Amino acid sequence: MKKWIAVMLCILSLSLTACNTVKGVGQDIQAGGEKLEQAAS
């Protein structure tokens, strides 16, 4: 039972980290697109 809880906590922490990373990449891409749009106009 304790092993199962430890595995679930590891999976949860990895998934939360991945979500934050993907969100950060999305924000970086959006900011880069806005800068490119401003430079083109």
C-alpha cells in the first residue's frame, strides 16, 4: 500500500511539472510571435 502511494505521488509530481513546463513553453512561443508581429508591422 505504501509503495502504491509513493508511486502515485511520483506520477502526480511529474505530471504537474510537465504541465508547468508546457505552459511556460507556450508563453514563450506566444511572446516570440508577438515580437515578430510587431517587427513585421
